Amino acid sequence: MVSSLISYLFDILLSIVGPSYNQPKFCASATWNSARVTFATNSTVGIHPNGVFVNTNNTIYVADRSDSNVQIWLKEATTPTNSFSAGLINPFSIFATITGDIYVDNGASNNRVDKWDANGTSSVVAMYVNGSCFGLFVDIYDNIYCSLGSLHQIIKKSSNNDANTSNIVAGNGINGSTSNMLSEPHGIFVNTKFVLYVADSGNNRIQRFGSGQLNATTVVGSDVSGTITLNYPTGIVLDSQGYFFIADTNNNRIVGSSGNGFRCIVGCLDESGSGSNQLYFPSGLSFDSSGNLFVTDTYNNRVQKFLLTANSCGKFLSIHRIQN
């Protein structure tokens, strides 16, 4: 009875506050315009950008690794409205919370995750780490997750705890493919039930860790019937229905699932390139509140914006299907 009441109150609170990221609800026939809009070029985001995050106010954050800074676009801005860099060295990943705090990987040389205020004017150390966080996530209880790709594990720390301690929540630190092991993990996603999803890059799969569980279930990959074959996936987000959208990096495409199975979203020519409908090593992805898709097109040194096709739902459309 008490646990049911707590769960009920939690659901009410979540409906009021909600997460800081967008989780649109897409129909099974939703499509995105494959002729992208180049949102940012290397003159703004530098060489080989990885981390991109769009909050529910449609503020866009990009971690510029080569120039060691973070670029910020407020809603509907076409050029950055703010940036910060003090103390950052080669930031890989980024996450912004509902309160406007910005968490940035600073592990390459400084072995930490920094938390900046909403205006990017000051920062504190939020978490100490042993290397770059290839993925960052902050759940609705303000727990910070860092994907330590070079150490083959995911660690977690409460942002409300000043102690320099963190817990391993996935991977045992050894490169491997069993249910309790990871290989060069990158992108991570934690849903509101605290289920952890990991882009297990070196194993070409997506792993699902139940809350508090160290053994995972493979939910996407060549060994899972009805899904697809991935090649070094590095980014993952889930929509409001729990369907996957994945940066299938070495296949140079973004793939997604729906009630009809998996399909290619963009970059569906089976080759890398810099054309209007091509990607080259896409790594990060995030949706805005309208369902438009932002992708860090890493080896093309740019951020691409793919517009959700108007009126694509409720009509018959020929959708490129991916075979196992």
C-alpha cells in the first residue's frame, strides 16, 4: 500500500517536472527529411565533435572537443548565443538538467566531470573519473552516469553527495562480451524507471541493465531476433514509447525502431560521405521538442539537423527497412 502510494506520487511529480530531454511520440510511419540542414560547421564546433544535447526549451548544447569549449544556442538561434571553455580539455559528452545545470566531460586530462551554471559563468567539480566520459547522463534523481569507454564500464554518483565516491553500475572493467561485461561503451540512456541502456560499441549491441542489476540483456544486435546488425553504435536515445534511435556509427547511419520493427532514418546509402543525405561516423543524437533530429556528424566536422517530415503520419509511405 505504501509503495503504491509512493509510486503514484512519484508519477505525479514526474508529470509536473519531467526530464530535461525531449522524448517525442512518433507514429510507426514517421520519416525525416534525408536532405539535412547543416546546423553547425567546423568553424563553430571544431574538428570531430561528439556530444550534442537538446533540452525541452530547445536550447542546443554541443561539446567542441578540438577547441575545448561548449557552444550553446538558445531556442531558434542560428548562431551560438553563449559558450564557455575555462578549464575544459577535449570535452567528449554533455548533458543539461531541468534546472539548467550543464554537465560536461573533462576527463581526458583533468579526470573529472564539471558542472556549469546555466549561463556558463562558473563551474564546480561534479564527479571525479579515470578518463574521458564517452557518454554522460543525469537521471531524474540527479544521479550522474559516466561511460568510461577505455575502462569498459559505467559509473554513477549522486550529484547531491560531495564525497569523492562513485559506484560501478555496468561492466566489470574487463573488455568482454558476457552479460556483465562491456567493450568500449559510449552513449547511455536512463529512463524514468532507472533502467540503463548502453551503446556497447565494441560488441556491436545495445545492452539493457535493470535498476540495480549488473547483468544485462541484449536488446538490439545481431544475436537478438527481430532486431538488426549494428557496427560500433555510439549514441542512443529512446522516445516516449520506449523505441530506440541509435547512431550506428561505422555504418554511417541513424536507425530507429517502431511497432513495425527497425528502419534506417538517415544515412541510408550504405556508405560514408558528405552529401546532403550522407553521414560520416555519426556519434551523438538528440531530438528537439518538435521531433527534429540533431546529429553530430563527427568525421564531417559538423552538426546536422534532420526535419521530421510534416504529415508523414497517417499516410502510406515507403520506408526503407533494414534486414537482419
